Amino acid sequence: MVDEGPVGIRAAGGVAWRPAAGGGVEVCLVHRPRYGDWSVPKGKLEGGEHPLLAAVREVAEEADVRAVPQVRLPSVGYRSEGRPKTVDYWSMRAVAAGGFQPGTEVDEVRWLDVDAAIRLVSYPHDAEVLAVFAALPPVTGTIALVRHAHAGRRATWSGPDTGRPLDAEGVAQAAALAPLVALVRPVRLLSATPRRCVQTLDPVAALLDLPIEVCGDLDEPRPGQQADECALAAAGRLAELAAAGEPVGVCSQGKVIPGALERLTGRAGDFTTAKGGGWLLAFAAGRLLAADRL
């Protein structure tokens, strides 16, 4: 079933890139015989599917490229077969490619430098998305940062707050988060100290067979501790993880994430994060390049 949503048809795709042999990067385009066009890989969301999951899936299905999402690119809207259509795009680092087999949906795949790709695509909106991608600096670090899932009310929990577990709603939220966090292919999982934070990462840890490291730098303020102090510690830890150059999954808390992101971005903003929500963070040369809501 295709997700048509409140704005019509929903679709997602990605600018998949890889290093070029002579330097720079090259991006992937697909040719669709049904339309006789060249385009960035994309496709319609399945019923209830998250756009980011759909984007990675469609790049894999159309171009036979496994890719890791990095930065959200502009969404585009147009009419398709008389209905409004919205397509969300991400830049993606290609990490594997199989043996592409021509089919009825896509019969050719080409890897081109960005200028050549812009000249080849059949639609102006694809050229605009590629131009935005071309203007991005190289991404050097990627983090999936999430807030712990729902854990009931503090007032109804009789034990120490650090031991408060996820409730049934939180368990479902954690299960839904796992495939999103897994998209960045993290090599490490770090959690704030509370049990509910560790439990939020349990499904992705099981999915990827990774241990969960507990990190006090991601905790909310303790009695007598200032919120700014915790935000600074969390921002420093996130920057340190990004500087290592390997993707990471992190779970922190609602009183820490907004302040940490303000420090990393260097600006005030609405970084409020719902329980079970999160961010895709992309870093470039030690600074936060983009923070996109999951």
C-alpha cells in the first residue's frame, strides 16, 4: 500500500555518493524506461513507513546500492498523475553495491561527477537537489541521537529514578527507533546512565549485535548540578565521538539534548525532543553541519 498522507503521494530518495577515482565524488543516477528519464533514485513510501527508511530502501531497490544517510536535502513537491506529490531526499554515503540487473523499473545506473549528473537529469527539481548536495562540505562524522522512550510518570515510580524502566508505550517506541538508528550503521552505542535510556537502545543493540556503553556525560543534572554544565559535557562527548570518524548511536535525556545541540550549532533553536524521538547529526571538520529530526 502506498502512503498518500495528508498532502497526497509521499515519496523519498537519496543522492548516493562515493569517492571518485580521480578525486572528488561521483553520484548515482537511474534511468527509468517507463518514463524515459534520468533521475535521482526515489520511490513511494509504503503504508506507515518512515521517509528515511523509505529513502534508503528505494536507493537499494532501484540502484542496488546500500547507503548510509547523512544530511537531509530539500524536499520537492510537484503533481504526479494529477495528484500532489512530496519527495524527501537525503545525501547518502554508498558503502556497498551489488551486481545491478536491469529491470522494468530501472534499466541503467550511472555514476557521474555532480556537474555531469546535473546536466543529465531530466527534471529541474533533481538538478536543484544535486546542486544543494554539491555545496555541502564533506561529512566526517554521523550520529543518531535519540531521547529515551516513554517510561511512565516519575511520581508513580517508587524506586530511584535511574531505575525507572520503559513502559509498554516506550517498549514500542524503542522497537520503532531501532531500524532508524541502524541506518547509520553505528559501530558504537552509548547511553546515559538511567535504565530507560539503556533500554531504549536495547532493540538496536540486539539488531546489530553491539554492546551498550553507559556514559555519565549524557545524563541530566544531578541535585546541585547546573543544566549548562551537563549540556556542555554532552556536547563535548558528541563532538569527540564525531571526530573519531565512525558512526555512533547515542541515547540521552530531554533536559540535556536541547542545550547540547545549541552549543554544537552555536545558535538558539527549537531542539526540544519528544520521548522516543531523535536527530540525525552530521559533522564536517569538527563542527555540526546539520541536525535533522528523525
